[in-house]
Amino acid sequence: MSNQTLVTEFILWGFSERPQNRVLLLILFLSLYMVAICGNFLIVAVVTFSSKLHTPLYFFLVNLAILDVVCACTVVPKLLETLVAKEKSISYRACMTQMYFLTWSVAAELLLFTAMAYDRYVAICQPLHYGSMMSPRVCALLAGATWGISMFGAVVNTCLMLQLKFCGPNVLNHFFCEIPPLLLVSCSSTYVNDVMAIVADIFFADVNFLLTVVSYGFIIATILKIRTAEGKRRAFSTCSSHLMVVTMYDSTVIYAYLSPNSSYSPLIGKVLAVLYSTVSPALNPLIYTLRNKDVKVALKNTLLLIVEKL
């Protein structure tokens, strides 16, 4: 190691080198980024200013919106820079920082989906106890645990990454710094990192996805017992959007992080990363607002209030 030069920056390979493709990708990712930022901030504003939405469900939705903003701001600005500028480098420190915030936001979202599933379970399966089981104190504890546990997990994985040596090559076949491609270019043993990455993925993705599926199993069984068609429709409407988001998000993260290094495909890794780092933050506000009557009414009132003040 003493005769080798340690890497001080990485080169992000990104996407296609063709100019016409880079322009299309720039337009695509810039559009997704603007939708993600505007949509999630709008959700935060709508829930904040609408007293009717001061419920546990929308409290968790605000937390999800904040995490989506963190995730998008961590990945997309650097991606846009690499599409515009000829220089595609990122410093070692910036790379580790980007990896930390991405790992933190992704893990927090996975935990938050489980908290939201629990909220729906209590609301539909235990409606008489909803006030006590989802009190403000319980909601605060769930949110605090979500942020705290995910932050701890991100710190552990980042500290383990900082222990590795990178002495070349320094080219990452990716568009941001993520654990799998970084492990591929390390010149020291990555055994502990591989094990911890798998443990983290099993805990944050697999276990939480299983808990969410079990919750929705009870929810669906309860919904089927509802006699009126309108009651079934409303219950399914409130849960289908959440289940749709969870399935897409969890499946991409599980596949991306559980694949062994020997079979890791940079192309598939980049496609999956696009889904959970850029597409998901943009789609979440649309899914939760377009399919939710209460949010649409509150959004209309908030926009009217803003127009009146202007």
C-alpha cells in the first residue's frame, strides 16, 4: 500500500456519451427534479396550512416528502452537472457525503413505509382504538425512531467505507456514489462491508417489506368484510397508492443491494438507482395527491389562498 497512490477523486461514468442522448437525459432528469422539489414542498405546505389534514397519515406523508427532497437533492444536482459539464469528477469527501445522505434517506423511507402501513392497519382494523394507538406521542416516537435508526445505519456503513483504501482505478460506472459500485473499485478487503450492506438491506428492506405485506394482509381481510361497496372502495383507495409505492421502492432497493459483487450489473444498477433516487421522489407527490380527495381539496384551498395574497 505504501507504493500506491490513494484516490482523491472519483470519475462518474454516468450515462451515454452521445450528445443527443445527453440532451434528452438532461431534460428528463431536470423535469423529474423540478416535479420532485415542487411537488414535495407543496405537500408540506398543504398539510401544514390545512387543519383537516393534521392527522397521523398526513404527518407521515410530510416526513416522506422531506425525505424525498433530501434524496433528490443528494443525487440529481450532481447528475445534471455531469450531463452538462465535460468534467465528471467528484472529490473523495463529496463522494462519501453523497453516499451517506443517500443511504440515510433510502433507509428512512423504508422504515417510514412500515410506519405508514401500521397507521393504515390501526385505522381500518382497529378503528375504535385509533386515537390511543396513533396518538401524537406515538406518531412522534415512530418518526423519531425512523430518522434515528436510519441515521445510525448510514453512519455505520459510511464509517466502514471510510476504512477502505482506494488506489485505482477511480472510475465508477454509475451516476452517483453508492455502496455497490464503490466496493467494486476498492483495493482492500470489502468482506465486512459486504456483510454489513446485506444485513442493512435485510433489516431496512426485506423485514420492513414483510411487515408491510403482513399489515396489508390484515387490512385486505378486514376490507373484504365491509358490506357496502362504497366502504370497500374508499378503504382500497386509501391503501392502494401506499402499497403501489412500497412495492416499487422496496423491490428496486432489495435487488440493487442484495446482488453479490460477482453478479453486479452496472447497467441494471443504474436503472434501479434512477427509479428509487429520481423517479420515486417525483411520483410520490402525484400518487398521494391525485388519488386522494382530501389532499386535492386542501391543495385547491391553499392555491386559492396563495393567489389571494399575491
